[in-house]
Amino acid sequence: MTNAPETPTAATDDKPRDFIREIIADDLASGRHDEIVTRFPPEPNGYLHIGHGKSMCLNFGAAVEFHGRCHLRFDDTNPAKEEQEFINAIKADVRWLGFDWGEHLYFASDNFEQLYTWAEHLIIEAKAYVDDLSANEMREYRGTLTEPGKDSPHRNRGVHENLDLFQRMRAGEFEDGARVLRAKIDMASGNINLRDPVLYRIVRAPHPRTGDAWCIYPTYDYAHGQSDAIEGVTHSLCTLEFEDHRPLYDWLMENLPTPSRPRQYEFSRLNLSYTVLSKRRLTQLVKDGHVSGWDDPRMPTLAGLRRRGLPAAALRDFASRIGVTKSDSVVEMALLDHCVRDNLNKSALRRMAVLDPLKVVIENYPDGESEELEAINNPENDADGTRMVPFGRELWIERADFMEDPPKKFFRLAPGREVRLRYAYYVTCTDVIKDPSGKVMELRCTYDPATKGGDSPDGRKVKATLHWVSAAHAVAAEVRFYKNLFTAETPGAESGDILDDINPDSLDILDNCQLEPTLGKTAVGDTVQFERQGYFATDPDSTPDRPVFNRTIGLRDTWAKVQKKGG
RNA sequence: UGGGGCGUAGCCAAGUGGCCUAAGGCACCGGUUUUUGGUACCGGCAUUCGGAGGUUCGAAUCCUCCCGCCCCAGCCA
């Protein structure tokens, strides 16, 4: 009962599926590159989310399709925020999504020495200088979006002074924030990234990999492109907000003796309705306790989606369906839901589970006896075979499957009505037992022994088939239901604060669910279908005598739609 | 008022001057099948491509102007 990740497959036709793959195909065709190299470059300052999943599907997917390779590189240039725990979690998530970096695991920090040498090269070429301005002063000197900046008073220091100062920065002679190394480009540029961007800053924080070997760290702009070049990356794919950084990426390439010449291309990041996809906000939800952790099943993190029971293959399918473009978009959650149902419908084993139990006594079934009935494991896949489920005189059925006074379109059980118990018998409701308040406590039924297995020899039809569980054999369990974490399509759109849109009712727990016996021994991570209800995944909180399930997603429910329409 | 992008159905997205009176998927609406009110299957769903002009025999695709939305002023990535 596992959902094994499948190997990503190449596009079936030879037309590139998106503009990035088109560029890659052209570069291969023109001979610009013989082999393409991409990279997935997370910063280890949090867990990966489904947006990173999209990026991985692009980077690893394109590499596989074009017979190149994709590196996993940690962009670990800011020790103030990064942790080993995140490095470990990210690796696990990449593997889970089905991607393999082989031997190509890298860290920007592997390049710190080379990066430092190149920084000295820039200084010697008079293309970088040490600045003493404070962060506030630097902001003032930078100008605004519409006004040019002005040169720092230290902009024209001599090469020797710059070199000396930079060496002393490395040696730890200055306090955090006292000085920075800046590229000398153009303080009047319309592109603010070109107004002498910072290349190095002083930060005294233990680095997960280099410990306290360094007290100066390269910035993203300086480290990222050069790391690409060192690794031989050909196509450096990132999201739209880095478009403005490309001129700086190119400037550094042109002014440094890098061993290769990668190019950066940008695509739009994923936005999903009813959730947030930014590490800053997800970190906030975790730290402020709005969720139980990074792997809370309501979180759009890969860890959360995995715990919720989403198969990795469904996520990959989702990524291929949304495509890769440069237009800002918000993908409806319904599309993800569809991918999950589509995958699970084909792969998930069927089981019977009563979530809101109502007792049924089959009055003409012999007391104390039971029998085993054969049930199909997955009608979508004969190879999954069958199993035996116990049946007896006392059963549980779903409370919602009975109505004492049913409306016209309600086909399920009602007084005097005959329905089928799946894989078992036709039963007819003969009596309703209520408590003093009028609440239905128990149903009395009779069964037709001739309908064993669920077919009637005389050909009479019933309009409904119910799932059920033998009370004497049932396993009690807890089942957790999740709704969207936010009530607004775009959280925070109105007030500016996502917490104003948080759904106070995103978790529902049913603690008296009655499951068929096989469900007492599933493994964590298994996602099964509870017939007629949805897909459910075993949660790590399960204990040997009390399983806990997460509802991954419900089945499409047209009956609910009909009910809604009827008011 | 600076720089960089983006605008094709409710959502995502093909389309690269004629085969576009515009693919495909999701959603939605009908119907068929059904021992899951699930699945599967069939049908419907943009005379129109942000708007206005222009070029052309011919424009979603080329040009001009306009409008709207997104990103950038971290010693974050």
C-alpha cells in the first residue's frame, strides 16, 4: 500500500512544452551547448513548498528530458537564517518528489575561497571597493526609484587601501555591519541593482557547514551566478523577481574569469488560491503556532502535503499541467485537487470505514455468528486483488446514509426501504430506535440471504449501495479532516495581513470512527480510499491500538451539490 | 516622474501573419454506464485574443498610442 514515485518521463511529442525548454532545445540545436546543466538552488532557511516543487519539476525535469543533469545546490550564504535541519529536510523532500541529484550535491559555501579570490580580482581591477557607510547611510545614498543615487565618499579609494581593508574584513578586524564590499557599477542606473550592489558583508554567526571559518559572507547576487559558473550550469532558472538582477548577473560574468558562461532565465512563481507560498509567511505560521509545524497537513509544504497523503506523482502531474510561463497567475486549488484524485483513483486501495457511526442490527441474522465476504481492493486495477471482510448481526453504517423522512432525491436507507450493503446483502429498514430527545440511536433491519455478495437473483434493483463495518470486528480510529488554511482566495489581499484571513475552522477531528479490520495495520504514509468518502493517509501519530488518519481529499460529491442546490 | 516584466474564457495555458469563424486541461452545466451519488464515457461552454488606430488581399500574431496588473529603493534569497 505505497505510492511509489514514478520516474519522470520525457515529453511525448518533440515540441518543447514551454519557453524555457524551447530555449534549451535551441541551444542544443545551435551547438551553443553539447549538454545542458540546470540546478535547483534552495536556501536552507525553511522547508520546501509546492512552489519549489514546480521549480524542481522544471529544473530536474528538463535536465532528464534533454539528457543533461540537474544539481542540488544549497544557497547557504546567510548563516543568520540557515540551519542543518533545513538542509536535511530539503534533501528528503527532493528525493520524495522523485528527483535524483546523483553525485551533484553542492553548496555555495563550497566556493567561499574562490569567491573571495575573485572579489580581490574585482578590487584589483578597480571594479569593487570597500565602503564604510552604515546601512542607513547607504540607503540614503542609493536614491529612490525615480531619483538617481549618489556616490559614496569611499567609492574612489585606491586599490591597495581596498585590498587591505577587505583582507582585514576577512580577518575579523571590524564589527558586523561596519564595512561592506561593493561592486563599482553605476549609482545613477535606473536599475537599482546596479547602484553599486553589496558583494560581501560582515556577519558573525555560526555557519551550518563552515562553522566560524568566515566572518564575511558573499551576498546572493555575488555567490549565485559564480556558483553556477563553477558548476558548469548552462541554464540558471529562477523566478520573475530576479529579472532585474540579470544585468548584475551578466556584469559579474563579464568581469570575472569564470570557467563557464551560464545564462539566467526567469519564469513566474506559483501562486495557489487559499494558501500562501512564501517562506517568510510559512515560517510565520509555524513560529506563531497557527499550525502544528512545517509538516502540518494543512501546510502547502512538501512535508505537509506528504503527511496529508498527496502522492508525489500527483504533484508532478500538477506541475506539468500548470505549465511554465512569465505571466503572473493564481492557480485554483481545484486543479491540484483534481490531480490528487486522478492519481489516487488509480492507485489507492479501497477500504470501508464508517466515520460517523450509526448502529444497525440485522434482526434475522443469527446472533453470535459472522462470515467473511470478498471485497475488491481496487476496481481500477485487477492486480490489486481482493480481501475478505467480516460481516455480522451488528453493523455500523454512516449516520448520513439514513433519513427517517427522506426528500425525493435521497436514495439511501429510510424506513421500509431496501438498499445494498456493499459486497454483502440487501437489507431493509424495519424499525428506528430513538432516544428521548428524538435522536436516532439504532436501526433495525432484515437482510435477504439470497442476495449474498450484493446481487439479487430475482433481478430487483436498489438505488443505493452503502459501506458498512461489522461492529464486532471494527477498529476504532481518529480521523482528521482539513479545510483550506485561509478563507480568502488570496490571503491578506484585503487587509494586508494574512492572519485576518486565516480559517479558524481548518481542522476537524472525528474520534469515534469505525474501520474494517485491515485498516488496523496500515503503514505510515499509505493513502487508501475509504469507499464513498475520500482518500485517507495514515498519520505518524498512529499507535498500534489506535490508528490516526488524515483525510487527503474527499471524493467528488455530486450529492452534496444536489443538496446545496435544493437549499 | 526611473528601471524591468506581464495582459488569450471563471482558472491555467497553446498559438511565432493565412489550415484560428482560437488547441488542451481544470471548473461549471447537461446526459449514458455503474455493487463507490466515485470512476469512465458522450455533449455543451471565447465570431474573439486588455483598448483604439494603422500596415496587409489577410492580424491574437507586425507597427503606433493608450489602459490595467506585477516586481525593484535588504549589509534576505
